[in-house]
Amino acid sequence: MQIKLITACLLGLLAGCVGQGALVSGVPTLPTGDPRQERLVFNECAIYFAAVETLRADGRRPTGNPTRGCPAEAAARATDINPMVSVPAVSPGFPQELYGRMIARGVPSDLADDIARSKAFWDLVAFRDSLIADF
């Protein structure tokens, strides 16, 4: 009986995680606790908090929990997710991965499209690229 209960609880826990998107990921070559890794995660999380705030202001809700696994302090960071006039197309590699993570976390595609044209998005891509270039 206890085994069935434990199994049911574990399956329920796993089912709750499906569809929530990957946890925020950084640069795998940086050690955990590295300030650059923490900044990368913090900046990505700030985008997710800004997305949730934008959705709420529009009377909408995300389909998942975009801020899951993010430090609460990232919510206080001012983050410009408004689309810029002239931006590069979302290219393969990290920009496409970041865009896919937004969708997987429950950011609606129309908002993710706008965010992918924002200063915050491209600043994060540039910062991540600079970290990779340092290795």
C-alpha cells in the first residue's frame, strides 16, 4: 500500500513538471556559483518576470509558470522587453534556444515574438556570447 502511494505521489510530481519548460540554464563550462553564470540566469529570469507582468497588465495569463526556478529578486529588475525597431532575426543557437525556452515555459508566442526583438533579449544573447568567447 505504501509503495503504491509513494509511486502515485512521484508520478503526480513528475506530471506537474511536464510542460513547464526547462529550468533556466547558463553556460555549461562555467562552474555553479560563478558570478557570470548567476548574472546570466538572473538576466534571463528578469525577462520571464517582465513577461508575466506584461501579460497581467494585458489581462492575460501564461500557460505555464515562466518564472519557475528563478530567484525572486529578478522580479525587481527593470527589464525592457518591448520590441525594438530594427533587430536581427532569431538565429540558430542560443537565440533560438532562448526563444524556445520562453515558449516552453508558457510565454504566448505573440509576446515571445516581441521579446525576441527586445533590447533585454539581445543584451542577454550578447552577454552569453561574450562568456563563450572568453573560453
